[in-house]
Amino acid sequence: MIAVLCAIRQEISPLVACINVHKKSDIDGTLLFQGDLNGLPLALVQGGVGRKNAVKAADYLLESVSVDLLISAGVAGGIRHGLNVGDLVVAESVGHSNQCDFDGEELQLESDYVCDKEVFQLARQLSKGMESKFHFGSLLTVDKVISSASTKKRIGEQNSFLAVEMESAAVAEVASRKGVKFAAIRSISDGIDDDLHLDYDSIMSDEGKVKAASIALEVLKNPQKLSLLRRLNKQTRTAAKSLALFMSELIPVIYDKNVSLVT
């Protein structure tokens, strides 16, 4: 079976809308949807933001369901020019850095994971017939939100990574430990020039959930942030829809080329 792991509701909802859900379970905040996409078995997981949540969700998924291919999917921030909102990034590899300061130090990688080559090639072939813009290369997983445009530019200029996000390396780590194939596909929700101007440490809980009261306080302190939040929400929705459209086309192709995945 193929399984897709996302972090937040906005990422997974368009994917859930594409499938027939047979079973939904909630274990300690990790949502698992089991169903089929045009008759093909598929599991979708909403695990929460960040490494800790991704590890917990991936472990729970692989203990609950027999999975042959685990895909980390969701939105990401572009760190190179030419990556725009709604563009898709298919990862050939995923690196992880646990640095807190990306402005004063060179990027230090803790780990690096290679994605399944066959899935990568199938995604590249499928992309040629689609309207969305695609990018193929490496993703960078970090442990904190990179909200500054100048920081995103610095990382992009000094390294070959295309985009940053917060879960894929953790998902890859669990998949590797369990002997499960791994892939990562992300859709751009904010470009390299987007300054997010939000204190994510204050508006996100340790469990990776948005704290509504903290957001309200941010807006009260600076009403201009309301328009920023609306823009980011719109961009996230655009990115998530682009991702769901591609995934709904890619998953049947993977099954067609890997008959052993049908269980």
C-alpha cells in the first residue's frame, strides 16, 4: 500500500477529498484516513508540524498499516529564484539540519536521505504532461520555521537545496528504519522573496499546533498582520490544491508500474 503523510489540515484536506474514506482514526492527535483512490488502496496521515510529530505519526502509521511506499507531502518555502506559489518540488534527496541560526553560520547537515529512484523518475515523466511547473532536486528539512526572506536567500545561494520544510527527513528516517520505500513531494506556499513577519515560536505549540489565542494577540498588536495571514492562507490553499492534483495522478501510475504495491 501507498501512504501519504502530511503535517496540517490545509495540506491533507484536498487529498482526503480525492479518496473514498473507509475508516478514520485519531490516536493522540494523529489522524489516519484509510480508503481508496479509484479502487487503489491509500492511507493518508495528518501528523502535525515538525520532526517530533512526524516521527510519531510515521511510527504510528507503519505499526497500524502495511505500507510499501511512504510519501512525505505538503507545502514548502522556496529558497531559490524561479520557484513560485503552486510549483511542485519532487525530491531526489532530503537533507536535515537542526541549526537554530542560519544567518551567522554555514549550513550543517545532520543527515541526508535518498528518495526512491523509481518513484522520482515516474514523477518526472508524469510531469511532462501537466500544466503545473515542476522542479527536481533536493529538499532541506529544518527544525524551525525560516520566515525571513534574507535567510531563505542566503541558504539558497550557498547550497543546492530548492525548498525548506519541517518533516520530510524525519519521515525518511522512520521509513529507512522500517525498510519502507520513501519519497517526498512538496508544493511551494511561499517564495524566496516572501517575508513572513510572524513569530512562529509564539504561535505554534510544542505539538506543532497553531495557537489561536496567540495569533489573535499578534493581530491586535499589529493589525497589518491580518492581511499577511490571509495571504499566507490563500497561498497555502493554492499550493495544497496543486499538490493534490498531482498526487491523484501520480499514485495510480506508481501502482501501475509496481503491481506488488496492491495488497
